[in-house]
Amino acid sequence: MNPKIIVINPEKCSKCNDCVNVCREIHGISRVRKYNNVPMFCMQCEKAPCKEVCPVGAIYLKENIPIVNKEKCIGCGMCVIACPIGAIFIEDKVAHKCTLCLDTDRVSPACVEACKDRALILVTDETLELYKEERRKKILDVLKQE
């Protein structure tokens, strides 16, 4: 798993489109893909198939996150075909995908900050360890009661 991904809890999502709207404000186009009206995000694959298949090398890694160089992109759509979850798309003859806002001056993804439902979480190696630790404590508490 990549050290950073956005995870959604679809049960918490009210389908308000705040994540879509703020993404459009920041990037000029919303990079959030929606399926059954629930947002879905790029999984930031470690061995990014979109990057590997790009015939002109328009996708590069920044902090292990695939980023599209819009000047190099020829809009061929090979990355779209290669994406295992359909998170990359072509619009105006250029590929677009979530970059966790690494191609902006933001510290964290705008969509995560805008989500009033707290349905979106930026999962990093550090937060993953915290979740694991919380679960370990719960298991120990249950075992102690028995």
C-alpha cells in the first residue's frame, strides 16, 4: 500500500458533493470520480499502472504519488485503460487524477478538509499504526474481561 491514500466510509457520506466542489475550486476540474453517487479516489498505486503504461512519460512520482504532467500528456487514454479502479480520466485531451493535492501548495487534501460528514480520511503509515494500536487495546480489554 502507498504511504498515503484517501479512504471513504460510504455509510457516513451524505452525498453532499462538498468534496467534488472543493476539488473543482482548487484544480479547475473535479478529480473526484463518483460511482452510485459516492466519491471514489485514486488508490495511489505503488507500482502505478497509469505511470507504467504512459507512452510519453507524462506521469511521474512525487512523494510516491503519481502526478500527471499536463504539458507532456497527449490524452491517449492508455492510463485510463490501465487504472484498476477507474480513477483516472481524460478531459480536454489531458489525463486527470487525484494527487492528494500534492501538485498545489496545500498541506492536506482539500476534499478531506471539506468533508463535513467526516466520511473521508487521509490514511498515512502513521494513522494506520494508530488505528492498529486502538484495535489492539480493544482486543486486550475484551480478553481481560474473560
